[in-house]
Amino acid sequence: MKNPLHSLLLFLALCGLAAAPLRAQPPASGAPESMVSPDPEAHSEDDGHDHGSDEEAAEDIQPELGGEFTLLPEDLGRPSKGLNPRDVRAFGAVAVLHDGRIKPLETLARHLLLQWSGHDAYQGTPALAIFAQIVFAPEKTGDLKLFRIDNPEVAEALGITAEKKRRYSYRQIEPGLTKLQALSQRADSIEEAKRNLVEKEVLRTFGNVATYLNLTRSLQFALPSASLVIAVPETRNVLGLPGLAEGGPTVSFWELMERAPMMAQILDGIHEGGGEYSPVENEIVRLSRAMYLQSQTGMASPLRILPNPDQPGTWLSPSEVVATPGLMQRLNAEIGALAAMTSAYRAGDAAAFEARASALNASVRRLAAAEMEKTRFPLEILKNRVNPLFVSTVLFWISLFTGFLFFLFRHGGAASRWTYRITWTLSGLALFFLTAAIVARVLIMRRPPVTSLFETFPFVAAVSIAVALFLERRSRQGVALLSASLLGTLLLSIANRYAADGDTMQMLVAVLNSNFWLSTHVICITVGYAACALSGAIAHIRLVRGAWSPVPTPEQRASLREVDRMVYGTLCFGLLFSFIGTVLGGIWADQSWGRFWGWDPKENGALLIVIWCAILLHARHWGVIRETGVAAGAVLGAVIVSLAWQGVNLLNVGLHSYGFTSGAALKLFGYIGAEILFLLVVWLVTEIRKHKRPPEIS
Amino acid sequence: MNPKWRQKAARHPVTKAVLHPAITLAGLLMLLLLIFFGTLYQADHGLYEAQRVFFGYLIWVAGVVPFPGSSLVLWVLSIQLAVMMTFVLPLVWKKAGLWVVHGGLLLLLVGGFITQMMAVESQMTLAEGETGHYTMAYDKWEVAVWRQIADTNEVLAYVDEDLQPGAVLDLAPWPARLTVVKYHENAAAFTSTVTGGVLPYLNASGIASMEPRKPEKEAPQNAPGLIAKLSVPNTPDREILLYGLESRPLALTLGGERVLLQLRRRHYPLDFSLTLKDFIRTLHPGTDVARSYESYVDLHDGLSSRPVKVWMNNPLRYKGYTFFQASFAIDQEGEHSTFAVVTNPGRLIPYISSLMVFGGMLLHFILHFLGYVRRTARK
């Protein structure tokens, strides 16, 4: 295959020459390319290599917004047929470096859409298909309602009439973009902790729209361009392009690049001949100049899918590669494959698209063999498709429902038996999916199961539910089973809310990086949380039952005693693991900082749990409190767990404050209030019922 | 099994009073509250201040209501533990777990006490190529007086605890002494143009006046100041001013010799030294999230020298000192690496004691858990 490789550099130099005398002229009107600085020198070559942090990059790639221009073309001159969601699957397996981790594009597509809209699919279309459309046929995505703006004040500030679903399209936001940029700059200058909800929403929205716009331009070199219009039919003949009727007036940068030798020849002729330009020559000069400008507009985009051959470990977006002739030459095959994928997508040719995507994949795997070896793409894609965490959540919700039915039909023979079995099976299945989700993460990230605040929720849920199901096997009363469903729905619902923030599989800061003490410390602490949470959950049911029959029959008494034993046992379990977790945290701190105990809020939280459990066990031992007291104590224990687990993050001090989330404070206080109210109501009901019914004589 | 004297002592009313469950439960509950409110207080006032307030023997809530501080509560609980173990806890195998747990707890408290009293935390910052012979305190200060002989400094130092007004610091072997006039734990210093170059104090940086300030939230951020009267025989007394943030020492001529004075963070000399060869920071690709910090140092002791790598979670331990990679700075002068340095004679006690508590609990709970499994399996 004769590739214009060696002439690429020469050609671009010629393009620069051809552009030189024209530079003083105003740029072609209306085209999106004219937005960028018309002086090509303004973009030094280093720009393409600049890889700051993602935050930095996010600032780098914030487009310059000009009010009158549209940043997203409505028409590229050649319509796109597009592909079915099923046909773009091969695109999902393309590797991308994002947030410091190499992941399949599928994951990125899902998390971006989740971050933008709150859903990981758009009206039934999978995220990947939307992502493919944004990249390959951006002109068609302007009206998709992708951006969620919760705060009506923000929507109003942008001149958008607030809608019920709170999701808006780019075209709706576009008229207010300049204002949005100004607002976000102001919000950005405020210290993070001091930003209010509106400011946070402004920053989030602007970041999302900027990312979207950057994505629409990441394959610009392969898209037909409004600045590359061929009006003279003869030019098409000379360059061997399809006729106007077949293709449309516009061509892409890459289509011309593939014809670089021919264009170079013509340009050469002009420079030697001098005199008047022929219409074809004139057009070629104009095209060359537009190409040069376009090649220089490469901006960093989140689509970092090409390994940098010069700097192993860094990855580039296609536009950065195209902006640097040396890189374009080295990654010619990959860029070519992307261009061919674009054409295939726009032509609706599924087979060609898949073949080119596979070729790109194979070639990237070769270029970054060492890095790709550490990934587990098939597993990650499977996990994305199945979404075991979500499946598990749904199963828990159903099991909660059937669990309540069981308690209604408790003495109803077949109905009771069946609801019990169904609840049991559903909970077991849910636990299976939950475990699968945790194991998949461990395998993909190659690190212990709990390393971030998000990961504590599925893990605590899994442990407490496993213990609950074990207890249920032994007691067969349905109490532990219902507790499992309760905890499952509650904890996983919280986890799913965290997952909406984007990719939850993030890299770790140095101090949290894999360390034996750290992983064991965190696991033990979370097992302690799990035990105390379970103890609290069982205690709730115990208290309700106790209040219902304050003067129990002997049969009820035996059953209650069994439940009391569970509450007590899980408390002991919680004390043991909270203690060992706290101590392991101390060992880790001693190994890392030289102090066993530093009064860090999270350490203090764990210590609170230990002390509270110790108080309960001693008080029970001395007979200061009885069964009901222990159960009430276990409910308060769950409150202390919530403080240690969540409340500490609200303080925003100390080494552990990695999980700050706003609005959580209100929910936490709401929870604590509800528990106190619960205990009060239980106490009142017990008292009232006790006085109504005189004690039976036994 | 249980000796007579123990049985007798256990029944003694004093023992019963000391070990009253209400005391233990109230103590634990107070500890719970102290930790909870201490954590909240820390968020607003900083760790040093929170420790000062909550670790005392009494806390005055709203200035009037006394509440026991952590030290008092921990002493009471420790005494209870000791009494309980000496006289009351039955010497039977069934209680073996409890013996180990409570023994471990007592040891843990003793270890905490030793650490509180004897551990020293300091730091050492080195530029690449620099050699360090001492570590520096975070929040403790000293007045250092020295002369330079060839490459070495001969240092005489007074620690900040000694700097009470009226205290006399004898500068022997030089014929001079200092009498402390004022010492501020935290102060702001000002230069002045009003005096027309005539300064009221002898001072190296042209400071004309000093005002006391409220201590900072984090004690290491304090900048102390000292004003002292310098008495040299046969010359009129003069006042000198030393300020913690001064970069230059005050130079005096005493007995015909050039002597330097400085108020500086306390230095702890080492009998070995470290040279920083290289500091390396690695980031996760495409982000500015650090993956690791590593310092390559040479450890010199006497005539021997060996290379050591110090990085996150992997400190250098030598002669009772532990050096941790704590921080770094990169500026135009190059790369600096900061080590946190700790000496703690009680370092191993928490390891042993918490292993005891854990083992004891495990023993106790396993015995009970097996009972539960046996009971429920029989159904």
C-alpha cells in the first residue's frame, strides 16, 4: 500500500507556505474553525503534548466561547446515516486513558452520560451509541436532552425555561453559553468548600457542556468540514474525489490528507510557475490553507485513545496527534483507522466499522502492550452490561416487599411458606450479584475491595447480609431475613447515588496506595460497621415485636429470646471487628507517620463504636439493662455507626476526609432524628399496650 | 483456685465501691462524649487546641460547669481495671479471654501514658545534596547562642519553657547574661520608619516593636517573640529582641568574640547524619494524583555509610528514630524532602496490648459462638 507517509511532513510545510501570503486576510466566514485564533503560530507545538492533570486539562480544553458563533455545526454538508446501537459495540472495546486509568470506551461513555444526565442510557439508547454519535456525527446530537440541570435558578440564568424532567439539550443551552462561562469563572474563583449549590451546579453544567463540545471535535479531522468546501467540479476530478451529487460539497481533512501527494504536486507547480492561478489551483491553495489551520487547532479532548509512542504511559487524543506532523506520521495507521471508522459510521456500513475498530484495537494493544496487559476489558464490559449492583438493588427491593408480605401472612400456612421461600431466594440471588459486583471491581482494579467511600457501601451490605442469611439459616424466624432486605435496599440505594457521580473506580492518592495494614484495617472497620448495622436492623424488628406484645406468650418469649441472642451476638461481632479495625488503623498510622494514634476524626469514630459496644456489653452483664435495653442500644449503635461512617466526612478535617459530599448532612441528621423518634414511639406504644391489657396469669 | 485473700478483698466494701458498675459505665459514657465533642471541637479549633482542652483533668463547660477531662476519666478507669484484675476477676479457665482482654487494655493505657510522656515528634527538611545532623521541633522553640569555630558551631541553648519573665539566662563562657523581659508564645513583629533608624532593641532584622497574638489553630504556626535585657559587665544594659520568623541570627561581640543568638525551632542533634541524594515524585498517568513519593538518602554513622530509600509507608528506622516521608517542596532552588522524625520508647506497647485485647475477645467470643452454633444446630 503506497502511503503518503514521507510526503506528509513536506506537504504540511507546503500548506504552511501556501497559507503564508494569505494569513493577513480574514478567515473564511461562519465556519467553526474560524473561531480559533487565526494565527497558526499562536499554537506552539508543545501545546499538543501538554498533559496536565484532568482538572488542568478540563481548564485547557474549555473552548473559547464566542456569542455569535455556533460551536456545533448543524450541517456538515454530508448527511450521516449512522449505525444501530448493536453495531457500535466494537467501539466500546477501544481503550481510553481517563482519570489516570485505562478503561474501555464503554465505561467512559457510560460514566459521562451518567454524569451529564443522571442515567446511563438515553431514552433506551445505550450510552455507547450516544457517545458514538457525539463523536462521529456530532451535528445530530445538538437536540438530545443530555444535560441535567437540577437547579431552576441555573436554568433561568441561562435563559432556559425550566422543564419538568430537568434535562436540556445543547441547543437549549447554547444561547446562554457565554453567560455560563462567565458564571463558572466566577464560581471557580471561590474556594471549593465555600461554594453554594448554585455555584456548584454552574461549574458542573459548564464542565459537562465543555466536555461534550470537546468530544464533538475530537474526530474533527475525519468529519466533513464546512471550511473544506470544493466548489469546482474539476478539482474533485483531479483529486479523485466522488462527484458533488454523490458526496456533497464538503470533504474531510483526512480525505484530503490521503491525497496529499497530488495536492503537493499542484502546489509545487504554482510556486514554480507564478502568474495567474487557475480556478483549480486557487481552490487547492485555499484548501491547503484551511487544512493547515485545521491541523493546528487540535485541542486536548477526553478521548485519549492513542498511546504516545514518544512517552510511554501518556495517551493522546486524535486531534492532538493530527496537530503534530511527527506524531501523525508515527500513528498514521491508527488515525487512518479512526477516519475509516468515521466514514463507515456515517455511511451506515456496520461491517466496515467493526473491522476498522478491531484493527484499531489490535494496533493499540501492540503499541501499549505492557499497559494493556494490566487491564481486564472483557470483564469490565460484562460488568457494565450486567450492572450487578443495580440488579442486586432491584432484587433487594422486591425481597423487602415479599419479606413484609411474609410478616403479614406469618401464620397463614402456604402463603407464609411461599413468601418466605421467595424472599429467601431473592435475597440469596441479590447477595450473589452484589458479591459478583465486588469481586469484579477487585479483579479489574487489582486492589482490595474497599478503598473509597463508595466501595464501603456494597461491602458493608454484602457482609451484613451474608451474616444475616447465616443467622436466618439457624433461626428460621424471618427476622434476620427481613433485616437483610432492609439493609440491602438502604445501603445499595446510597451506593447507587454515589455511582451517579461518574466512574467510581478511581486511582488512589499515594498514602492510600496498596498497603497490607491499610487494606486489612479498612476491611475490618467496615466489617465492624456491617455487624453493628445488622445488629441495629434486627433490633428494630425486635423492638417493634416487643412493643406489639409487651406481655408475650411463652411461645413468643422463646422466639424473642432467639432474636435477642442475635442482637447480642452481632454486637459482640461488631465490637471485635471495630476494635481490631481500629488497632490495624493504628498500626498503619504508626508505619506511615510514626504515631499509633493521632485523634483523626475517623479513628475517633471507630473508637466511639468500640466504646459504645463495650458500654452495652458491660451494662448487660451487670444487669443494668435488659433485652429491650440492649436492642435500643443496638439501634443507637447504628446511629453511632452512621456518625463514624458518614458524619466524619462532613467535618472535612483529617486524613480520612476523602469523601465529602454536600447535602449529606441533612440526610444524616434526618436519619438520627428518625431513629430517636422510633425509640420514643416504641417506648410509648409499649407503655400504652402494657396498661391496656392486664398481665396473664401463668 | 481463688486464693482466700482475693475472695476477702473482693467482698470488701471499698473494693465494691471502687468497682461500682455506675462508675465504669459513667466513665465509658463520658469518654464517648469527650471523644465526640473533642472531634467536633477539633474541626473548628485544630488538633493541638482540642488536645489541650479535652486531655486535661477538668473541662469548664461554658466557663462554669466542671466536666471530667480525658486524663481524669482514663485514670479512674485504669484504677478500676487494676483493682478488678487484682482482686475480683475469678481465676477460672472460662474467664481466660476476659483476663487477656482486660490485661491488654491496662497495658494499652500504660503504653498511651508512656507515649504521651516520652515520645518526641520532630521533622527534618533537606534539599537535594544537603546533609542533616539534627531534627527540628514542630512547635517547641529555643534560644540558641553559638560561636562558629571553623566548620562547626558550638551551641548553648535555652528551651522555651525556661523563658518566663524574670528568668536569667547565663551566657557563660561569655561574660554576659540575659534577663527575660517578655516572652510571647505567638507574636507579630513590626519594623518602623518613625524612629529614624534608631531601634529600641538590638535586633538583626530591624524590628522596632512586637505585639502578642492569640495562639494559632495549629500550634506549629505560632511565631514566638522574646525581649530580654542583655547585661555585660562594664557596659550599659541593652534590650534585645528575638523573633521566631527571623532568618538571620543576632550577632553580638562578647568578650571580643563574635557570638550569634537566635530564637529558633528546637533542634534535636542526631549522632548520625542523613544526606538527601534524590527526591522523586510519580503521578498517575494523565492526572496530578500522586502515585508515590520517594527519597533516596545516604545514612552516615561514624565512618560507615549506606544508601536507603524512604517512601510512603516505608520509613527508615535507625537507633530508635523513625524517619517518614512526610512532605516535599519543589521550587526554584530545587527539590526538598521533609521527613517526620519520631522517637517513642513505648512504640511497641500498642502492638502487644492490642494483640492481647483482640486475642482475648476472640477467645471469649469463639467460646460463646460455638455454644450458640451447638444450641441452634440441635433444633
